[in-house]
Amino acid sequence: MLSISERNGGIFLDIEKQGEQESEQPAGRQVAIDVCNLQKFYRLGDETVRALDGVTFQIYEGEFVAIVGTSGSGKSTLLNMLAGLEKPTKGEITIAGQRIDRLKENQLVRFRRRKIGFIFQSFNLIATMNALENVAFPLAFRGITKTAREKKADAMLERVGLSRHKSHKPNQMSGGQQQRVGVARALVVNPSIVFADEPTGNLDSNTSKEILELMRNVVSEQKKTLVMVTHDNNLAHVADRIIHIRDGKIKKIENNQTTGIIEEVY
Amino acid sequence: MRFFDIIGLSFGSLFRRRARTILTVLGVFIGTASVVLMLSLGIGLKQSFLEMYNEGNSQANKLTISLSENNPAAYLTDDTIEELEKQPFVEQIRPKLIGRARITQGKWAVDVNILGLTKDELGSLKLTKGALSEEDTGDLKLIVGSRVIEDVYNYKTGEYPYYDKKEYADMDFFGDSVRIQFETEDFNVDYLGHREFTSKKRKPYIVAETADMGAEGYCYCICADIDALKEFMDKEYRGKSIPGQPVRKNGRPYGEYIYPLATVTVNSRENIDAAKEYFTENGYQVMANDEITEEIDKSFNLVQAVLGSIGAVSLLVAAIGIANTMTMSIYERTKEIGIMKVLGCDIKNIRWMFLAEAGLIGLMGGIVGVTLSYGLSSIINTIVGPLIEPGMILTVSRIPIALAVLALIFSTLIGMFAGLLPANKAMRLSPLAAIRNE
């Protein structure tokens, strides 16, 4: 049953799917995200595009999972649905015991406000606000006072190493700095899950590594679950597990732990 | 989200697009100013007229009664008035006596009614010149109406400077050369210039001037104390009949004064109708102040509505401007709205953000508009007022505080209303806009 293959510089072990998956995880680990037979179809003229065609997986608390795939593979659609930005055509998504595919829009927004941090590819900072205000912004949606928000934002900026750039506007910062602000903004609300959509897509390779390192460190030290979408296999290998997606289906799931890399083929 | 955070964000985005905000605000302030000015004209005109009618007689619980037919039993004498005052709804009846006189000074003459008023009514007149001394000198102290001057004519040529040329005669009622004569024949008998006067030309004691309009048009008359007038007329007409006073069938006078009219103060407004009915049944003609007031009210409300709707058209145009600006603003900020939604901003907060923005445009326009209206209003009053009523300060445009406050509230609401559809659109925008990468 075991076969060894080399791909992308890594060694993958083929393993029987289902059942064994549970035993791979340390005992008592809670499921943070449970995805079951997720499907998303788009109608394009007369054609139906199957962006996601039956995806099932679980993400555990405190885990760093990378979703990897080429453009058009459906990875972004998957992330959007996990974050409740898009409605699935079919299937179930359970996050922290809540069926988010059944939520209405205002409930989804509340769910994101309470549970989710989001890191964007193009940073998406508010151009008119400085770094501190940008980080403090999502706290305003929670009705926190200005002084309290800025105190929290200040601490968060310090953590991402931008304490000297607090009053800089986005256009006065480099891409790397802007993404640090983005990371700080995602984490300042103390979310249980952080989603990152190609967080290094607009950065050069050195900066990408730094940002990735930062994300990984901050997330693991605060024990958050991190789900990152990327098309870059090398970057994905910082993650604990890597879900490979092609043509709307899971190709394989790599387990990137110290014991070695275990591959689940579908 | 906190209220001030929403307002702060809305202000921020308005400030970001300054030029556009200013232009939209411009539209609103023109709209607001036109509505406020139009309404202020309506209010000003109405109040000016009401004031002219009500001055010195301001309560609506007053009736003016006069004889409706020649019925000696109903003659308003001191005794009849005492009887009438016993009616439960009557608080007070103030008789009025009218004497006719001619006042001359050089070539100028004016034929005028001398109105005898009770002491309290005389004392309530607002004086524009001079004063009414309490001291009883035994003279007939007269208060000349401010508009008597309009009726002055040239004795020799028969010209009326005011009616012919809109000029005031240079007659000085307070001058030493003024003289007064009382009329001896009823001028209704022969109106064509043949008037008979007592031969004695007396120097009148004109002590003051009043611009009060009152119910009987005091400013066109000369007012005097009713008892002093009676005494004076007794002397003037010794043995002769007094014009305007009824006579017995045998042609002899009644020997006591019969008042042509009297003002009845009714004890409460509810009793007005009962009082009217009572006096009409007893042979008096009743003129109620509240009827005039109601008529003025009604006709000017119509004027106000018409003027207001003319102004409202420009406010409507401004509202469309706000809707347009908000739609543009939302198109531009599709991505920002998406980001806010991804970051967990409540969709209701998003709607409020845009409603606040639209409301702020309305409010700013309202503030500028109302301020401007106050300025324009005073300009209108100084320029247009004298054109309508020369010689009188007529406040044609008035902006009560309530109107200003209402205008601010209304302009804000108009703004929010105009922003309602765009704001709902913003609320429904997909958060996916934030994910798309340009």
C-alpha cells in the first residue's frame, strides 16, 4: 500500500483515506472547520462551471493549513465559502459547531466579526487611514471605544514590528509593511480562525518569507487556526498540512509534520 | 458600532471628496434657502397683516357692536351699557364716541374723526411721539394718528399731496398754528364739500401720536378721552344738535350721548358665539375680531402653501443631487464596503454610514441655507418692505426659530431619504468585491 514518490522536492506517502485521518491527529484535538461534500457551481451562459465538486476535509484547532492549487482550481472559491463570503451550492460547512452555509448575510457578518480574521492579497488597507487606524478599524465594528481600540492596535503593531510606522498612511509603506499591517488587523480582533488569501501574492520572495514567518509565529503563539490559500507550493510547505486542489477536487492532503510528509490521495 | 464612529467615518469620506461634497451641499442650500425664504415671506406677510388688525385690540375675545337699525330701545347709552354688562358672558363693554372735526394749519386742512375712548383703552395705545400726561388740565388732550397726515389736503386747491403725489404734506400737528373746528352738520347729508363748522377755531392740545391700527383704525383718527370729549362737545354744541347723534321724532336731541359703537370683551373665547348671538338678537350689528383673523389666516395659509411648494421644487432637485452623489460614492467605494463586510462590519452599520453621509450633506446644506436665508430675509425687509407700505416698517419676511429648526431637520431628513436607496444598495453589495484583485 505504501508507495514513495518524489514531487516538488518532498516525499509523499500514500495512505488509505478516511478513518486513518482521525488517528493521524493528536488525541483530544478539536475540529475547528468541518467541510462535507462542498460543491459550488457557476452558471456561465449555458454552461455550468463546477468550481468546487464535492470537497470533504477537516481542519483542527491551532492548525496551519495551506490550500494549494493553480488559478482556476477552485481554491479561492473554497476559502470564500469557508469565510462565509460566498454561499455553497451544496454541502455543509461547520465552524465551531455552527452551520455557516445556513446563515443569512447579517448572521455571517456577525460570525466573521466574532470568529474570523482575514488577510488579503492586495492588503486592502483603507487608504485614508494610517497604520494604527487601519489596525484599529475592525475593533470599531465591535463597538469598542477609540482609546481602547488604539491601545490594542498599538500592541498589535508592536508585535508585527511596525511600532515606528504607526502614523504612516498605506502609500507611505512598502508592500511588506502594508501586509504586516494587514496581519496585525486580522489578529487584533482575537479571532479563533485566520484566513489568508494569497497573503504574499503581491510581495517579492524575500518579503514573502518574512511575512509567512510572521504569520506562522504569531498564529502559533496565540494558538489560532490559520487557513492560507496560495498557488506557491514552496510557500505552502511552511504549513502543518497542505490541501492540494485541482479542478474543484482535493487531489491530496499532505501532512507536513516532523515525522515526515504523509500524503492522502483522493 | 458607536454612533460617533459612524459619523466620523461619514465625515471622513465627505471630506475626501471635498469638491463633490461642496457642490452637492450647494444644491441643498439653495433648495433650503428657497423654501425657508418663501415660507418666511408667507409668514411675514400674514403676521404683518394680523398685527395691523390686532394691534391694541389683540385678543380674539372682543366684539365690536353697533346699531343695526334705528331702534331707540337699543341705543347704546350709559344705562344700556350697564344693563348689557350684566350678561354673564360679558366681561366689560367699552363705549366709543365719534366727533367730527377739521384741523387746519395755513393752507393745510384735514377732516378727521375724533374718537372718544375709555381711559384704559386710551392708555393702552402705543405712542410713537409725545406722551399722555395723567394730570387733568381741563383741556381736551388729543392723540393724533400717524396716518392722519395722509388725508391732509390743500384747503385752497383741493389737492391731496399723499393721494395725488405720494408726498406728505408739511403739516405739523404739534405746531402752534394748528387749529381745530367741530362740524355742526352731519356731513353725510351733503358730502360735496359743503361742510359746516363751529366758528371758533380752537388751538387743539395734541399731546401725542400713535401708529396703532386697532379695530377701528386709530391711526387714521384722533383719539381722546371719552369723558373729556363729551364735556368738550357739550360746550361746543351748546344747544345745537350734534351731528351723528340720533334725534327724537320731534327733532330734539336725547339729552344724553348715544354711542355709535362699543367694544365688548367676552369673558372667554368659548362664549364668543353665544355673545354674538345675543347681541344680534338684540338689534346690534356684531363684528368679531376672530372672524377677520380667521379670514386673514386662511388666505395667507394658501399663499404660504403656494410659495412653499415653489421653494420645494428646488429642494427636490437638491435631493436628486444627493441621491446622485451617494450613488457615485458607493460605486467608488465598492471595494471598501467589501473590506468592511469581510472585517465583520454589520450590514446595518454600513447602511447607517451612508445614510449619515447623505444626512450630513443635507444638514450642512440646511445650516448654510438657513444662515443665508436670515441674511437675505433682512435684505428683503429693508428693500421690499418700504415698497409695499411706504412710511411703515413692514416686516415682509420673517423666519421664526421654529422654521429655522424645522428647516434643518427637514433638510437632514431629505438628505437621508435621498440616500436611502443608495445606502440599501451599499448594504447589499457583495463582500467578494474585497477579494477581487485588480
